[in-house]
Amino acid sequence: MSDWQDRWVDAGLQELHGSRPPDLSSRVLLALHEPPSGALPTLQRPRTGTLRYLVAAAALVLLGIAVGALLPHGGIAGSPAQRVVQLDLRVQDGVLLCVEVESAGERRSLHAAGARAVFAARAGNRLRTVAPSRFQVGPFGELATGPATELEVRSMTVNWKHGVVAASSLTIAVVAGVVTWHTLAGSGTAKAGEVVHLEAGGADAGALAAENARLRERLQQLEQQNASLQLATAREPAPAPVVEPPPPPPPPPEPVVAETGPVFTDDAHGEALAALDWKLMGEVTNEMGPMLVELAAAMEKDGELPMDVIAKIQALNSKLVAQVPALMESGLPGSGPNGAYTHPLVAANILAKTLDAAGLSMDAGQRAEIAGLVRSFSAEASAVADSVHDIDLERMASEAETKDRFFREVSSRLTPEQYRVMFPEGADRYEGTSLFHSSLFTRPFTEGVPASNPAEFARSVSFKLGEQIGLDEGASNQVRAIVERMSGSPELWQDKAGPVETELHMLRGGRTQAAMRNQIAIMREIARQVPMTAAQKKKFLSMKHLLVPLPR
């Protein structure tokens, strides 16, 4: 540029702004008030699996929850030492009462089905339902409560890394009633006096931001299309109505004779069993059984989750969960709600209705034989429940052995076609893929511990036990030595754990039983050698938490 051109530009700028440079402060202030371009971080539990598994699991359990569900309306308020997480609640069925303790007293808010609410996850705050209800709790999954149920927040843990939420956990106590939770990692039920521990994770912030931007763009396109269609419709004259003759009245329905009640019953539980929808339970079991095998097979083959299958399983499982409150009223013995669900009397009725749904009903001879098995194994189940053991886990092991033996005896009375309905091909490869197996009630008590060898497994176990029963460093070291010495059995380490076990938490067939036998022996040795107070020993011997090594 020549000297005269340079002077010409300077003169133009001076004409616009005078002798002073332009003032950009207003533009900077405006930019500071613009909304952020990306989504806020969400909670994410550290996992050893790949990111795609976590995203797939989150897509199932958190379906319908917006990005940043843990941080609505300002996210986590207060100083870093006094942060309170605001959870996004979405009521799906029933009515939910939120009771939040504030400095001025209690604040109560009532929310009906279809409503959304913000709930402060502060210790002492409560959720109440008078009638059976169902609602989504932020990223922690879905809770279904029975009548007259009250839940209290015990703790809410949020872990941060470089200013971003890395993981979170929510602990809820069941003050009254019963609650059932559903996540891809599993589901369970707790009653009054028990505690529920939920964990949540989040996806990569960049990925969420990109997905949010894509969805916003798609929403804008749909809004434009809708506006165009409305404009075109407004310009076109409405067509003349077409009057059609009324259809002929439908013929009267034919009488349907169907057996809707239980096939097998007894005097003690007949009234409670009559309250259950056996036909529905049989139809759901017949449809869900093959899907569970398909889910595990797909994950084992290429590590990809069939999301359409997962959605169907979740929908079917919710129908079974709806039967849990009535089932718990029956008083049938067993470890937890699923212990009652797998009781011989209940399992035999579900099997009978499952075969009905498959068009392969039991004949009179089969019913008579299985009725005898139900009576004898029901008596054995009651004896197991009433038995006294030094270690409570021994009672659960006896319960599992009794029920698996019952399932084998019943299956031996079936035809090959009926057997494949009860046990679809491949259902014995992983625990959790069969609805007629003891793993249905042991899974809520089981935790897989990834480890390369007995020493690594012993470190994890000693740390967990030390925290749970309050052992000092010396006692924890003794526990670690015992666990390492007694956990070298080849049956615990012969098969490397794959994504079905680490991501779906469906353990390989037989792994739980082997780990349970080993842990009972370890607990007996710890109780004999490690010094503990009377309170510590009582808590230790009553533990039902089963730790299963998952070979890396």
C-alpha cells in the first residue's frame, strides 16, 4: 500500500471513530452474557470398559433425560465444600411428594404423572408416594415404589476431575414400603429398613456437545417443515366431509374359557397367589427368555448392544416388577424379592403359564408329578430359611443349591420342546440369561472384582471389607494375606472375563457358585484368625455381599 493510500484509510477511520480507537467493551459484555456453546458436564462412573459400552448403557437407562440432567437450574449450588446436587425428577405414573429440608423449615411439593421436578439430593430430604408410583431420578435410572412408600436421601457423592464431573453415587434409605430400581447393570428391590446404592456416569463432554448441536439443528429443521405444512394447509380449502354409513354391529364375543389362576397352590399361600396375574407373567417370560440369550450373544460376538432388544427387555421386565408388591405380601421365604420370585411354588406356576403361552401346556400327568416336586421342595425351602448358620452366606448358598436342583428335577419331566421353552438354547452360558435359575436372586448380592491374579483380588477384597466393618491396618493386612492364599483355585481363574461379564454384569455360568464356596471358606478362616470386636464380628458374619473375581 502506498503512503497516500495509508493516509486515506487513517482519515476514514478518524471520520468514523474520531481520534480515539473504537470502544469494544460493549461487545465484550454482550459476549459474556451469551449462552455456552456446549452442554454442561454430567456425572460419570469410572469404568474399565470402553466408552461405547458406557454410552450404550446410559442410552438405555437414561432414555429421555436431557444432557446435564444432574445440573439443572444452575447445577450444583454453593461452595465446593457445600455443593448440593439438583436432580431432575420425571414422574411417569402415580403421584410423588418431595420433602426438602431448608433453613426456614420443610418445603413440600406434589407432582402428578407427566410432571417434572427439581429435587435437592441433600441428606435428610425425602420422597413419598401414597399409591404405587414410577419415576425417573436424574441419570440414576427408574424407581418404582409400592403403596405407602417413603425414601430418604442418605448421601450424594460427586467426584470432580479438572473441574468436570467424573462420577456420582446416590444412597437412599427405604423408610417405609418397598422400592424397585432398574438400570442396565441390573435391577433390584428393597423394603423398609434397607438401603439402595445407585451409581451414574456421563459421556464425554465433547461428544455430548456435538450430539446436542445435532439435535438442535434437527429440531430447527422439523419446526421449519411444520411451519411450511401449516401454511400450505391454511391456503388449501377444506375438503367436503365424506359421510359413510355406520359399520354393522360387531358379533357378540364368544365365551372364553381360560385358566387364569395358579396351577399349583397350597393352603398357606393360596389367597396371596390368587392376587398375581399368572397369565401375564407366563406371556412375558415366554417372550423375554430368548431375548436375554440374544442380548448376551450379541455382546459376546462384537461388543455391540442391540438397542431394540434392550428396549423390549426393559418394557417386559417392568410388567414383571409390577407383580413384586403382591408377591412380597405372600410371605414366601427367600433372599429378597427375587428369592420369593424363585420359590418352587411361584417358579412352577410361572413355568406352567409360560408353556401355555408357547402352546405347549403341561398334560395332567406332568402337572401331577410337578405338584409333588413343588410340595417337597417348598418344605425344603422353608427348612433352609429357618436354618441357623454362623455365616449368613451359607444359608444363601443352600437356598441357591435347593432351587437349582428343583429346576433340574422339573425340567426332567418336560418334553424336548417344552425344555427349550424353559431353557432357550444358550441360556446356560451366562447367569442372568435364564429366568429359571438361582442367579435370578443371587445377582443383587453379587459384585464382580476385576483382577489379574489372587494378589490383586486380595487387595481389593481387604480394602472393601476393611471399609465395611471398620478394620484397622493390621487386621486388613491379615485379611489380605488370607484371601490371597485361599483364592488360587484354578476354577476361579480359568476363563478370562469378557464384556458380557464386565459390562452387562452377567457372569459366566458356574462362576458365582465357585466364588460363593470359596468366600464362605475365606470368611470362616478370617473369623478364626483376625481379631475383631464383638460388633465387628457380628457384622462380618452377617454379610451377604458376594465378591467374585473376574480374570483380566
